[in-house]
Amino acid sequence: MANPVGGAIGGTGPMLRVIPGGALDRMEAEQNRKDAQAREDAAKISQTTMTNLAAYIRSQFEMMRNHRNNVTAGWSERLLAALRAFNGQYDATKLQEIRNFGGSEVYARIIAMKCRGASSLLRDVYLQADRPWGLNEGPDPAIPENILAALMKLVETEVQTNAAAGAPVDPATIRDRVNQLMGAARNAAKKKASIQAKIAEDKIDEYLVEGGFYKALAEFLVDLPLFPFACIKGPIVRVVPSVEWKNGTAISTNKPRLFWQRVSPFDIWFTPGVADIEDASVIEKQRLTRADLNDLLDLPGYNKEEVQAVLLEYGNGGLNDNWDQTDSERADQENRENPMYNRSGLISCLEFNGNVQGLQLLQQGMDPDLIPDPLRDYMVQAWLIGTHIIKVQMTPSPRKRHPYFITSFEKVPGTPVGNGLPDILTDVADVANATLRALVNNLSIASGPQVVVNDDRLGDGEDGEDLYAWKRWHVKSDPLGNNTQVPISFFQPASNANELLAVYQKFNDLADDLSAIPRYLSGQSAGGAGRTASGLAMLMGNASKILQTVAANIDRDIFDPLLSSLYDMIMLTDDSGLLSGDETIKIMGVTVAIQRETQRSRQLEFLQITANPIDNAIIGPKGRASVLRTVADTIGMDGEDIVPSEDQLNAMQQQAAQQAEQQAQMGAQAQGGQNKTGATGDMGPRTNLSQGA
């Protein structure tokens, strides 16, 4: 019987083909190369069928990708080096050199420790009970027209009353009265606006919580000290199922909601020539499943025919034609499937945010009413899969800004790409690792004696490799009488452990200085001033001050524009009157980092200083209640529940005043009764009574 593999064994059956492991690897590599070439050829063929917009987005992606992968000007290798440092792994070249030498592969994760310390400091600022942002009411809230009319009516009535009583009407008196009433009305309007801003602030925070902003922020704070830049995206609108229960029945409806997400620096590209990310066109690579695409078929705004074409064209095998040189190693470092194989069937999608000429948008089929001038550029969002534009729309932001917000641990002027801790500590970490490897190698060599064996002197059957305690060695005599050479000798290699440890410790100290992240933030002993609780608190405070610059970067580049975008979105979509449009965003990340403990201690000191009759008479119960609420909030307690509200304080004051008046009346009545009972020939009591009457 013929063997389909190519041979027969005695004509009785098929022969099993055995392929060596190395040959099999080469065959798989060759097949992968052919598959990649086929995909590239298909992409080139389909390039001719692309629309102008699809071709433009593809060309922009190629330009951005080539720049990022550039050896001298790009930062792809810096991203990979950061991941390796965080995971405690050497790059392939250095690891091979270490293995060729035959030494230890130990790795000191100094950079990872510093990154964790920096993230914990930033979490203390931005993920605590104290919000690092807020809303300020308008600078001078307008007085309602009905209030103004009532004020003028009141002044007019007072003037008429005085004129009817024969009192002279002085214009200066009228002006002062109007100013007095206007000042009172303005203060009332400011107070009302402040209360409304507080309500709006709580509502905005609900949007942030529901949309996963704080979860995205926590992941962003992990990226920030690690990579050359970190990115957070939002608000983006997603239609998600919402469940409401009525009479024990679940009613599911799809509702739009605002979301935020952390975007990996590996998945974002932007115009390489810009100095500010706000001015750049941005492309994000997303990975979709077929289920995700099926969900898009019935959503408004998506091109149903193009989505169906994607599902038909790429079948169940998925698509990843947006290759980047970092994909394979990144997948290994993140413990994900290598996208080269893509057994998960994921489909890569490019989301483009940038300016496009109106003529290309008209050719794509956009509404001509949205493009009055075809020669102008318009800010759009578009989603490209392969050669198919599945959706294109005008950017919803009234500020014409993309939803990506980027900053760096250490900013570099003139570029959105700064420096992370791996960039700052690479040289120090390399020297520390080299020292640690030398230390381990030296310890292993110096851990026991070295043995010199003269094989010529060993007896027959004696094994010079076998060593154990109390071993008896059988040796032979030299027939020529030269028996002075010792058959077995020992010597102890020198240990350089103390010197190497001192060098390693010195470079650890240098890493503290360069990173501004002291080791005691990770729980290690601080020494010196840190031996006492107060000294350690002082050092921790100094470390927080060092990160003020990083907090300022986050405030300026993330919170301020991101919350402004959310404010715009609410103003465009909310019809409940939650916001008036006069509010301003206030960012307090740096303030929280600097003044949290200081402000709290100052508030406690203020309470103690003003705890006297003179100051109480000045600030009154309402003023002291306001300070008490603030102090309670800063120590994690709800001041509104602990301290009575102003209405309750007013009611308590009125009740106290009524009780005091009743007691005074009762005292007067009791005094009058005593005077009547104790009246004698003395005229004093009778005169007081008549005066009292």
C-alpha cells in the first residue's frame, strides 16, 4: 500500500513521518511568513478599493507607527524596556550574554519598587475621600428679575410711607437703602448658587462613578510612573443594558451612558510633530470580537453594510492587519496570546480622531448640511477595519477636541512624550543589577572550598568528583619516588560580599535621590529622622511635596480638560437644569497633596483658639457649625449628619430666644408678685410698681 506521506513499510501500511524539533520550528516559521505575506498582498490588493477617507486614515497610521518605531526618535523600545523592568526581566541580548558567561540571572526590581511607591503616593492624593476637584459658582451670580422688582417695589413703598408721614425724601437715603437691599439680595444669590454648585458637583461625581472613571484613574496612576506617558480616554458614549424592577419583573432597556477608560501607551499613536497632544490627530487600536460587531448592526450611526462586509470578509479567523513591532514581546510581557497566531479571533479596529478635508467626508457619504465648505477641514471620529469605514461622525465635543488626555511623570517641554521612572533610573538599575549578579556569583564561588585533585595519584576506582565528610582517599605511589605532590588539596576563594553589598546599597541610595521616591514609602526602615513617628511623618510629608510637580501635571493635563469635556457634555444633553453654565471647574490635586494634613491641623487650631466668649459672639453658632462640618469631612465623617443644618440652627436659636423670653416674663411676674406681697410703709416698692405699670 502506498504511503500518502511518501513511503511504505513492507507494503503493509502507512509510514509515520518523524520531523525533528528544529525542522518543525522552521516549517512553522516559514508558514507564518507565508501567511503574513498573503495578508500583506491582500491588503495591497484591497488598497485600490479603499475609499479616500480609509486610505487617508491608513496612511496616517503608517506615518505615526513608523515614527514611534524609529530607533532614534521613537519610543517603542522605551515602552518595552519599561515593561521588562516592571516584570524584572532582562532583554534578550543581555540575557544571552549572561547565559554565555554562565552567571546568575538574578534581577533587582528597583524600578518596579519605585513605580509602586509613586503610584501609592498619587493614590493618596486622587483616590481618597477628599475630591481633588470641585465646582465654583459663577463669579457674580445674577439676581433674578422678580427679586429685583420686589426690591424696587419695597423701596417705593417705603418712600411713599415716609412721604405720607411728612418725612423728607432724601435721594442719598434712597440710594443707600437700594444698595443695602441689593447687597443682601446678591449675598443670597451667591449662597443659593454655592448650594446649587455643591448639588451639581455631587451629580457630576455620580457620572464619574457610574462611568468607571475612578477605576480608569487607578490604572492610569499605575502607568504614569512606568511609561513615558499615560493616557485616559473619555467621556465616550456607550449604549448599555439597564435593568429596572417593576412589581418583581425585570425590565431591560438599552440606555446611553458616559464611560472613561485607561488606554495603554502601546495602543495609541498621534501626530509626531505636535508639542501638545490637544493639537494632534490620534489613532487608537482596539480589539473587537465578532459579538462586538454584531452588537453594532442595530446601533444608529454605524454603516450596517460595512459591518456586515467585515463579518463576511474575515469570517471566524479574526483580523490583525495593523501590525506593530512591539506586539509580540508586549503580549509575552502581559501574559496574553501572541497576536501573530490570533486563535482568539480578535478583529483589530483603528479609531481615528483628527481633521479631515470636507471633500473626503462628502465622498464617504456624510450629510452635506454638516459640511458647508468642502475645502475646509473638519474634526471627525472614524472607525476603520481593514478597508471598511464602519462609522464616521463629527466630533461631539464643542471644543473640537479628541477624548484622549495624556501626561507624563516627568514632562519634557515641546513634546507630549516625557520620561517615566525607567527612563530616569535605567543606568542606576543596570549597575545595581550587575553588582547583584556579581555578588551572587561571588557568594556561590566562595560558599565552600575549591578542590584540586591530582588524578595521576588517585588509586584505581577512586572517584575524584565524589566528596563527602570523612571520606578516605586511596592513592598510588610514584614508582620514580616523586611522591611529594599532594594528591588532594583545598583552598578557599576570597569573598567580596561586603564590598559588593556596599556598592549595591550605594546605588539603591542613588535611586532614591534620582527618583524622589524614598524607600520608606515601601515599608523599609527610614533611619535617621525616620526612627521616630514624628520624624517619619515629616519625611513622608517631604516625599509628598516632591511629587507636587507630578500632581500639577495631572491637574493641568488630565483633570482640567477632562472635567471640562464632561461639563460640556452635560450642558449639551441634560435638560434638568443641573448646571447653569456659569460654574467653573476647580482642580485641587496639588492643594490636596500639600495641605491635607496642614489644613486639618489648622482647622483644629482654629476651633481651639475661637473657643472663647468673645470669638463665639463674633462668628456665632452658624460660623462655628461651618468649621465643625469642614473638620468632620476632612477626618472621614459626614459633617452634615453630625452638625445641624442652618435651618435647624435657626429653629434652635428661635426656640432658645422664646424660652429666654418666657423665662424673663416669668421672672418679671414673680418679681411683681413679691413686690405686692412685701409692700409696707416704704415708698420704694410702690414707686417701682407704678413705673413698671
